[in-house]
Amino acid sequence: MSALSTDTHFATPHSPAELREKKDRRRAISLLTPGLLWMFFFMVLPMAMVIYVSFWTQTTFSVNSTLTTASWKHFLSSATYLSAIWTTLRIWLIVLISTVVVGYPVALFIGLFVRNKTLQTALLVACVIPFWTSFLIRVIAWRPMLGTEGAINVILMKLGIISEPLTFLLFSEFSVLVGMTQIYCVFMVGPITFMLGRIDISVIEAARDLGASFGTIFRRIILPLSLPGVIVGAIFVSVMVLGEFATAASLSGRKVNLLGNIIVSQVGSLKWAFAAVAGVVLTIIITAVIALALRLVDLRKEM
Amino acid sequence: MLTLSRVSRRYGETVALSGVDFVVPENTYMSLLGASGSGKTTLLRLIAGFEEPDQGEISIDGDRIDGQPSHLRDIGFVFQNFALFPHLTVAENVAFGLRYRAHAPLTKEAEIKDRTEDMMALVGLSGFGHRAVSAISGGQRQRVALARTLVCEPRIVLLDEPLGALDANLRARMCDELKAIRERLGVSFLHVTGSETEALTMGDKVAVLADGRIMQSDAPDMLFNQPGNAEAARHLNAWNIFEAGLCRGDVSSGTIAVRFDQMDVSAEGAAPQGRPALGAKYLTGEFNGPTALSFFRADDGTLLQVIDHLSQPRLPDLVEGQRYDIHFAPQALRQFHGAA
């Protein structure tokens, strides 16, 4: 009798725990599937296609699928394209720094000095208000602000600070930097505010009690604890700025050529292979920047 | 010596402290007993300088400290939730004050290391210096918080319910250790707690804070045996406080108190001659191991508790819902003057 029951026990294919585990696994997979399918068909596949097209043969008005490295050679030996890479990197770095410089104090105020959650949320929403209008309007609105007869020049002349309008304000690298900083600053403010808001106020009081001045507390406690927020913000800003073309197109007066602008103009003149090369180069740069950012701070620890 | 005189603090309409007069002598373990919401934490925060009093003066050894920035007050504060620096190791936490304080920071790494290690040895943290504060237990975090404060040699150490976050076993051990550490350092501790046993065990002196005022500040046995007013007695959780009018026999008027362990119970009408007695209904009993607690309801609704020690039982068998006579020796009674 006992032998029989042992046998039936062994014959049972799955214990309840195994069945449950199987069910959990199935649920996890079904949650993942839509995202994976989307990523495969609309990211991995197109990405592979872009790399493939970058090795196609480009003639003046058409492109054919004979493989060649000519587009790559042309791209990497052309001063125009190389300087576009350099300009992209320079503008990215300056915008990154200026969004931190402008955004950190704002985040510090909202995240640390405003301790009322409702007010905190209200202020963060206020930061997003410019996004209620379209991207283009936000960019073009800088023209009446920065132009030779724009608001800033008029006010400075009325005040007698300058006698001739400042021409570097608009259609220059300066206006591109100003425009981008304004647009992307909020993506820096958000993550930093979030990290600062998570700092336990008693930790700061403890540091004060141990004799540290506000400057020391900022350097030794607040800044290190908010660094993951800065990194996440930097990743947001970097990804968006590196792929930018619209701000440069409408505020630089064609003086600033970013990789994004090159892609737009190449696609416009049907040079698909060149555009693909620029796209691959841009992707490599963005991947490198994100990898570098993730090396700086261990985000896994902060999640 | 820390002195508070007429210290008041209001939050909008709520009065947290109203005219606190309080002294913590040199080299003393002072317990401050108060219910939650009695203003205990506010009192500590005023002393540490995280907040300022609306009125009154706080001084240490004669120099006034209210109005001074908290980082220059030279007062240690041990937080209830420990408030360790999450991104620093145990040793870095302990060394923080020595290294980064605005007034006379240590610059020689060797000296910082020596003092940090000595202090970690004192609180039983040797060998844990390199650990992350997230990788140690609750009791060890408590020690880090303590070591971090003590290594700076503050003029007084304020402990805000320091044992609240620990489990019962650990709490008993930390009690002994806190006392021992304090005695070795010779600095005054002001330990705030809501537990009367903790306050009585730890304190060389115990103060009771209620209604925003210090009700009594005395040696623990003195406070326990002779509470000066009904409020103080109520906080000790060992006294029945009731109206004298409930008692038969020759009892004075007003509010009186009798300790749980000094009340006896007999069948209704069988109370011995010469002992004040009152009738009450038995509600229920509570068995606590070495002691048993019996609850009675007096005629005016007052809840009375009688404690019985298992080794020397003196209560009869009680039936729930039945009336009994509760009586006590006339000298066991404490009378309070003024309002309860």
C-alpha cells in the first residue's frame, strides 16, 4: 500500500509549486512580448537595415544595393562631416553643462527647500508648462527675443548699455545653445529633484549637528546623494541633444551643422547611403555617451 | 550643565511646549518620559538648534545657546531613525564630524583614524569600519549613530527614543551598554522615551513631560514611589488615580492615587476594618508571565488595575462581571493637591 502511494506520488508530473512557478513565468513572458515585438520590428530591424544601407553604392540621384565602403570613406575623409561631428560634440557638452548649471539650483530649491509635497509637484508642473506648446513654437519664440530688433537688444539700447544691436544673439551658435538649454533643462531638473526629494531631512540635520557648515553638507552629503539624478538627467539631455536638428535649423541661420542636420539634408537630396553612415556614427556616439554615464554612477544601487 | 528656562514653542494653534523649566546636571543620565505628542522631540530639537523657541532661554554652563546655529552648538544628537549617511561606510560615518566640522576639524588622517577606531571599539563595532551602512543590522546602525555622535565629544548627548527601532532583546542589551558607555565618557545624556520602564531603568534622574511642561524631575525610585502630581503618576503606569469620594471609610477628599501592587481584593462587603475600600466590578484579567493584572471598573467609570505576583498570589478567584471590594492600607494612599 505504501509502495503504491509512493509510486503515485512520483508519477505526479508537477507539484503545485512547480505549476505556480510555470504560471508566473508565462505571465512574465506575456507582459514582455508586446515590448519585445515592438523593439524588434521598429528598432532592431531598422537599425540593422541602416547599417546595411550605409554600405550601399550611392550615385548622384539613386542608390543600389551593391556593397561598398565608399560612403564611409567619403564621410570619414570629408572635412564638412568631421567638423559636424566635432560641432555636435561641442554643442552637446556645452548644453549638458549649462542645463546642470541652470537646472541644479532649481532642483535644489524644489527638492530640498520645499518640503510640502503638493507645492513640490506644483513647481515641477510649472517647469513643464512650456511643453504645453509645440517644440517649433518654443524654438521660434527665441527669434523676437534675440533678434537685432528683438526684445533684449531693444531693452539694452533703451537702457543705454549698448549703442548698436548685438548681432551674435541670433543666428549663431549662441542662439542654438540658449534655445537648447531652455528646452532640455527640465529633463535635468526632474531626475535631480526626484533624488533630492528622497534625501531624509534628518540626515542633513545629523550632519549639521556633527558641526558641518551648509557648504560642507552640500559637498559631502547632498551632492553625492543627488549624483544619480544628475546622471539620469544627463542621459536624457544627451540623447536628445545629440540627435537634435530642429533647433539648429531654425536658430543658427545654417551656421551650425549638427550630425542631425546632415542626416536631414542628405535624406532630402536622396543620398540614403550617406545619411545611413551619419546615422550609424550618431548611434555609436550616443551609445558611447550613455555607457560612459552609466560607468560614472552605479544606478542599480539607487533603484 | 544644561539649563532651560521658561522655554515655549508653538506650531500655529498647537502649543508643543509652554514654559519648560528644566536642568540636566553634569555627568548624569537623565531620562525624559512623555507620551507621544507631549513635545519630547520638540524639546530636543530646540536644544540641538534645529528649531528655535518662541520664548525662553537655553544655556549650557551659563552661555546662552539659543539663537546660535546648530552646527556651532557642540551638542550631540542621536536620531530615532539613526539618520546615517547612506553613501558612506561605517568608518566614514563615524569620522564625519571630526573631519568636516566647521570648528576645529582634524586634518591629520592618522589622528582621525585612531579616534574613529577607538570609538568604534568602545561601542563594539571593531572590524565593521569598511562595511556599507546598508549592510549592517539595526543594532549595529544604532551603534554607528552613537559612535558618530560621541567621537566629537559633545557637551551633552541628546538621544531621541534611541531604542525605539530595536527589537526587545537588543533593547535590553543596548540599555546596559548605553549606561556603561556614558559612565566611561562622563558626559551627560538626555534620553527621551515613551516607555516608563526604559526611563526608570536608564535614568540617574527621570523627568516627566506632559502638557508641554516638566511635571516632575527626580531620582527614579523617588519619582516612582512619591509622584508629585497626578500627571507624573499617570505616566508611571503603576498608579490607580481616582476620586477619594469613591472610598468608604475615613478618606480625605480630592484626587488620590494608590499603586497597582498595593491594592487588595475581597468579596463584596468583606473588606477588612480600618482599610479604605471601594466597590468595583471585575472586568477581565491579563496574564503577563511573572505577574497578572486584573482590571476593575469603579462606580464612576474609573478603570482600576490590581497587580498580583505569581509567587505570592493574594487575590481570590475572580468572576467576570461580579462586584468586589478593593481595599488598601491608609498609608499606601497618595493625595494630590490641585487639579488632576
